[in-house]
Amino acid sequence: MQADLGQPDARRSLALAREIGDPVGELLARVELSMDADYVGDQDEAVRLARQAEQVAAGIPGPLGRSYSYVLAIMLANAGTWPKPSVSARGTGLGPGSGRPVGGTAVRGPAGAGT
């Protein structure tokens, strides 16, 4: 597949980023490798690399570190291993319709929502 053509460059980028201590470069290389693995159907490798990317991102302050958290979610969903919620939000008084803060803002849903 054509996706394999970018793997050597991404692996070299990862090695160089680690060598010079560039966490942003390491994050970007791991994300690229994860997406490449997903594209060629290697979901286990895609999830493994996305988890590593998430660990690297945790050490990057500000929005850049947080902006790649979606990659792990996508890889887990594509692998069919997205975790099932242990408790439903329904009936907990949380979320739209509850009037409780969601993302820092009080949210009210349509009348009768959440009941």
C-alpha cells in the first residue's frame, strides 16, 4: 500500500525527535505512524502508537498537547475496542437538561429532557 512509503520518514523523524529531545516532533511522528498503521489495517499497532503519543502529549503544556487526544479515541474506535461506559449519564443529573455545568457552562436542554 502507498501508506507504507511514508513509514521510513516518520520513523526517522521519531528517532531524530527523541535524540534531540523534541517532544512536539516526537508527538507528531507517533501520530503519523499511528495513522499509517491504522490505514494499512494494523489496529493493534495503531492503538499502541496512539497510546504512546498520548503519553508524550501529556508532557506538552497548553493546547498543542491536548489537541492530539482525539487520535487515541479514533484508533480505539477503529479497532473496535472503545471502552463501554460503566455508568450511563442518564439519571445522574449530569449533562444537557440537568442545568449543571458542562464544560464550564450551565446547559439546559429541551423541556422534559433528562427525565
